[in-house]
Amino acid sequence: MAKTVLHPANTRGHANHGWLNSYHTFSFAGYYEPQRMHFGALRVLNDDSVAGGMGFGRHPHDNMEIVSIALSGALEHQDNMGNKAVIRPGDVQVMSAGTGVAHSEKNHSESEEVKFLQIWVIPNRRNVAPRYDQQTFRAEDQHNRLQQVLSPNADDEGVWLHQDAWFHLGQLDAGFGTAYHLKKAGNGVYVFVLEGDVTINGQALHRRDGLGVWETDQLDIRADSSARLLLMEVPMLS
């Protein structure tokens, strides 16, 4: 039997700093819950909204794979590797912090709020050379389909990172059903419902709910309303 852990949206940590409104699925900053430190290699899942003209000043990271997915608005990124980019809906960004990187993120607009997911994945290699990548994905390619947007392989569809992890995004019509087959034995999948209502392996989920599933090789998915999903398959670290 598959094992599961359910994280309803209203049980997440929450910090509203005025310019930043952030919901934490796992322990982060001022939110500490020992039962919610990570799901396998998935260490951070932050659901962030940043006010116009505001942002995170330059700060360091090391030995972490950092993924950003824009939901609305535009997020401006700069780092000490010389990268400067804007992340918009449809974009997925990954940064391997490795031996150390410093970056800043700010709202590209002075007036419109930006909403994005900040995701940290524990790498399978330490002290790699820092790197940056970003790709754009078409919404129509996710219609009633789980589109791969991240993998461990630079030659596969999507961006890549230093971990045996695969991310998929899907925009599903009400009543549509599909299955997700895990890519690697021993991995688990964390499902995050961006919008709408779905049932995963018999468990009803709603907007911003999270469900971790492991010790299985398949997830059965049914959209109970028009729904958008993010599936994150990761190794189940102790």
C-alpha cells in the first residue's frame, strides 16, 4: 500500500511582511514544524506574493537546487554569475547554488503584484559549479497532459538539476483522468494543487493543498473541476 501525507492549504506556515506574503509548506525562516521539514529531497515549497516595486535583496545560497515557477506577474532575477532575466508565467527557472552563488529577486513591475513558487531541492552532489537555466513552456502543451518541465538530464524536456527528480505541470479539464508513472523506483511524488479540485489515489484535494505519496509506482489522477497541478517526483531521503 502506498504511504501518503496530506498538507491542507490552511495548515501551511504563513508570514505576511507587507511587501511579501508567503505560505510555507515546509519549515522555513520563522515557521518551524518538526513534522514538516521536507518531503524526501523536496526541502522548500514557498508560495510567494511580492508587491510592486519590492523584492529580495542580494543574498547567498550554496549546495541547493533552487527552482522558481512564475504564476502571475513578472519576477526579475540577477546573480553574481552575470545572469539577468525576467521570469513570467510559463517560465521555469533553475539555479544550482553548488559552491556558492548570490542573487536578488524583485518584482519587475512597480505596480502589479508578482506571484511565484520558490522550491528548493536537496542535490545529490555537493559543491558543483554554480549554474543558471530558464525555459518557457506553452500552456497549450499542458492541456489535459502532464508536461515534463524538469528532470536530471539536460537532454530531456525541460530544465535540469543535480538530483533524480522530475517535475510536471498539467492543466486538466473537469472530469479528465490520467495516471502518473514514477520514473525511478524508491522515489515519491509531492502533488501541489495550484488551482481547482482533484482526486489523487482516492484523496480529494483543493486549491493549494499538497499531498505526498510514496511506496507506489503510479498515481491515479482525476480532475473534479478545471485544475492546474504541479507534480514533483523526488528521492525519499531519510
